[in-house]
Amino acid sequence: MKDNFMNPRVNKNEESSLDTTLRPLTLDEYVGQNELKNNLRIYIGAAKKRNETLDHMLLYGPPGLGKTTLAYVVSHEMEAKIRLVNGPSIEKPGDLAAILSTLGPGDILFIDEIHRIPRVVEEVLYPAMEDFIINIVTGRDEDAKTFSLALPPFTLIGATTKPGDLSSPLRDRFGIVSRLDYYSIEELTQIVLRTSRVFATPIDLDAAKTIAERSRSTPRIANRIYRRVRDFANYHDYDHIDLNICEESLKQMKIDPIGLDETDVKYLMTLMKRFNGGPVGLETLASAIGEEIRNLEEVYEPYLLKLGFINKTSRGRMATEKAYKHFKVDLFNF
Ligand SMILES: Nc1ncnc2c1ncn2[C@@H]1O[C@H](COP(=O)(O)OP(=O)(O)O)[C@@H](O)[C@H]1O
Ligand SMILES: [Mg+2]
């Protein structure tokens, strides 16, 4: 079982440590998701006035859209301590009970990938969320005894890429359920400009916009591309990033003008050429291109669906005419 009290400024691996320095701390700094932010301002303001905890909140949407960031923002705005755990690391009811029993009044418990916690663990969550108690069973069979342990009021924030995988009793216990939307080019441009200030390598507006256009509508990808472009600029002794060096590095990174990378291209080309545009099952497709099913389903497909390049049908995945046009593959030549 892995969990830790997160210091928002300290972390281990490169991507996540950069994530933490890049993360906005306040709702005002958090770009986009305006409707959600406006609602949150009200819920947070009201909870603080009443001196209560915020209602439990479920955030869902594709990876990299700012779910974890928003959880930190909420903890900052609520002036509450946040504890972060990963769904898959909570294996047994006892693991969760141990985490819950260390929460202080008003703390926020953030469970990432909450759809991956086992059902037996979920059952510990229900009374914890509803009545702030946990029921602990000791002994077995006829010797089994149940104790109830009172918890201080806390807020659970769950994040998931697959809300459909949550059981409905769990979903129903969240008072606030919000989907994060993909970002517009303007919003992503703002995010890249902000990142360039944090990293102290300025970027021209047109170059920032170019990165935004190729970021699959996703802040994490915009930040990642910015960092790679910055490497190219620094290596070639540029003191700032202009459109020229930006386009040159994007070409080297094999990112196409609408942000498709090598895996997207492989996915679509295999679907169009080898499987004649489908329908083909995801499993078959995944093994044909040597990618993990989960990765395709949760990372790649949401954006291909958003672009309208694929359809998910009951018989499998299908390429659309739009995909054929983008790759200039002849629809009738196979
Ligand atoms: N609304 C936003 N404004 C500014 N930066 C953002 C925003 N959303 C995400 N980011 C940045 O994108 C990266 C990924 O966000 P994260 O919260 O980890 O996404 P998720 O948890 O949904 O996978 C982080 O570096 C974060 O700073
Ligand atoms: Mg996250």
C-alpha cells in the first residue's frame, strides 16, 4: 500500500515534479473549465461560511485535463490538508480503514483512479462518506464482531478516467459530480505562456499557439511539448522560443499538425489498411499494433473520438471518412 501526505512542492519523478511546480494553486490561476470553477466558487464559499466541509466530489475526464490539479486547488481554497492515494494501491478494506483513521477534521482525501478500487473496499467507503463512520470486522464466522469507529468530517475527492466503471452506489454518494472538458486553443495558449514564465524561457505568441494546436486539447501535453521545444531552443542557444525553432522541433518530435503522434498514426493506419476500416475489436487492434488495451482506450481513443476519426460500435472500432481524408487514404482501394 502506497500513500503519502503530499508536499505540493516536492515529488520524485521528473514529470510529476514538474507537474507540481506548474500546478496553479488558486481557482483564478486555473485556466478554463469556467462553469465548473464558477460552481466551485459557490460551493467552497458556502461551505467556508457555514464552517463545514465541502461535499464529496467526483472529477472525471481523460488524462491530463487537470483533475489532480483541481483537487489541489480545492484544498488550497478550502485551506484544508490534502492526502493523496491511488485507487489501485488500496487492495484490502483494512488499507482504506488505515488511511481513513488518520484523517483530521476538514481534511481532503483524494483518491486517484477511484474506479480501480475493489468492491470490498468500496463497501468501507459508503458509511465513511455518508455518516463518517467505518465498520471494522474482527474475527471470523461466528466469532466475528463489528466495531464502529467515528471519523472526523472530511471531503473525499475522487478522480477517474472511467466513470462508467464506478458502481452506482458509490457514484450516488458524491454530492458534486463534474466532467472536465477538453481545452480550447486560446486556453492552452495561456497555459503554455504561463509555463514559459515558470521555466523562464519566453515563447512568442504564435509559437505558443502552435504548441496549443498540437496538444490534443490537453494541458499536460501542451506542457510536455513546451518542455521539449525549450530543450531544442536551449541546445541551439536561443534565448527565447520563436515560431521557427518551434516548428522545427515539432517536426523532429513527429507530432503532426493536429497533434497526432506515432501511436495515433499506427492505430489509424492499421484500422484503415489492415482491417479495411473495421469494425474490429479493440483487443485485436491493440495486439496488432502492440499497445496496451487500457492505454488505447483511456489515452488515445478519447481524442480520436473527439476528432471524429473513429466510431465505437457494438461490433468494434471503425475509421470514419474524416480519418481517410486526413491521411489521404483511398477509401475504395482496399
Ligand atoms: N486548468 C489548468 N490550468 C493550468 N494548468 C493546468 C490546468 N489543468 C492541467 N494543468 C497542467 O497540466 C498538467 C496535468 O494536469 P493533471 O491535474 O495532472 O491532470 P489529470 O489529473 O487530469 O490527469 C499539470 O502540469 C497541470 O499543471
Ligand atoms: Mg491525475
